[in-house]
Amino acid sequence: MREIDILPQILIASVSWFLIAHALLFKLHLPNRYTEHSFRIVVAIAATITITSLLDTLLNYQLSIPNPKSKILNLKSKITLSFLIAFALFLYPPILKLQDYSFAADSYAVAEVPALHKFFLSQPKDITIASIAKEANNIPSFAYRSILVGGQGYALPYHKKYYAQIQQRTLDLISAQYSTDLKQVRRFIQSYGVDLWLLERAAFTLYYVENNNWMEEFQAKQPIVEKIKKGTIPTLSTLLDKCSVFDTETFAVLQASCILKQPN
């Protein structure tokens, strides 16, 4: 069937753009954007064609058998087998869900706090938002605003110089967020041109720091844990109410200009 030619054509186009994106790194976005979704579509369509072809072969095979009794017997066996295959296909999704797997595994990002992104949408387009909160990774997609640094999906070691900047920004951000020195916080804001600082209200608790994968990835967790255990109070934790311009039960957004105006 000539219609199936579209599948290898999609694969060739996807892989070609994947390789070109590597050659022109970041000018054509991340390379895996050109294969991630197209591969899923091709595999789903190809699997459907394969299963349908197998069922069709099983149902029509008995027509080539000359013995009528054998025909009936084979027809029953083929129908039974076809029913079992169909039953298995219908049973597959609930079995996955019982084992805590999603179906279908689309990996789509979901905004946990839509009101937060609506707030950022109301802000100037050229702002820079600093945060180590996981929800910050969704800001560019849902609020169309720039973040200083991101974790999953951003901190990818495609190039040493690129990753070095990600690493430096992350370490500076973590250090400033948990610093007890207001001057250090000010230097960080001025150095990176931060306008808003997104904080999780639980960010200054021991449990939060000990379970923060982002901080662990950059080997910045242990020093912060020691500080919290000693009872030190980070400067930003004292400004949650004074400089907050957006609040929920989970998040607070601090105005950087307000932090800069605080007395020593």
C-alpha cells in the first residue's frame, strides 16, 4: 500500500532534522523535539496496522482449506484467538494503571498552579524570574516569560560552555536563596538582572532541602542542610510577607526591587 510510505517518510524527515539540529545546536531548538513526538505517532500507527493485518490473516486463512469441517474448526479457533488478542488489548491500559503506570504515557507537562502563570502573564515580557522550584520549568511554556535557569529539560550537557553557565547560575541562585547575608542576595539580583523571585513556602524547611533533586544534582544540598540544622535563618525567608506580590498556599513571588530596598 502506497499510503504506508508516509511512515518511513516521517522517520526520514524526523531523523534528518534531529541531525541538523545537532549541527546547529540551539538555533533549531533541542534536537529531540524533532523525534520525540513523531516517533510516538509512527509507532502507534505501525502497531495498529500490524495488529489489524494479523487479525485479518487469521480470519481469512480458513478460506484456503478445502475440507468444510476443517474450515469450521479453523474458523472457530481463529475467532477465539482474535477475541483473545482483542481482549488483551483492552486489558492492557487498566493493567498499566494498576501498576501505577500512566496510559498513554504522553509525558505532557501540566501547570500545577494556573493562577501563578496567569500572574506572570500580566507582568512585562522582558522580566527575568529566578527560582529553583520545579514549577519554574513550566513558566516559559505557560507564561511566556524568561527564567534565569531551569532544571529538567534545561540543564542538559549538550555543550561544556552551555552547561557551565547553567551550573554557575544554579549554584549562585541556591547560595543566594539560602544566604543569611542581604548583601549577597542584592549582588545576585543585580548581577543577573532578576525581577521576580519565585519561592515555594516550604523551601526553607529541612524536608524540602533533603528531598530536592535539583540541589542534589549540583551537589549543593548538604551545606544547606547543615545550615538549617544549625537554625540559621535565610534572609529571603524573612521577606516573604514584606516583598511578596503574589501568594498561594504553596508559592510566593517576591519583587526583586523590594528586596534591594531593604535595610541591612
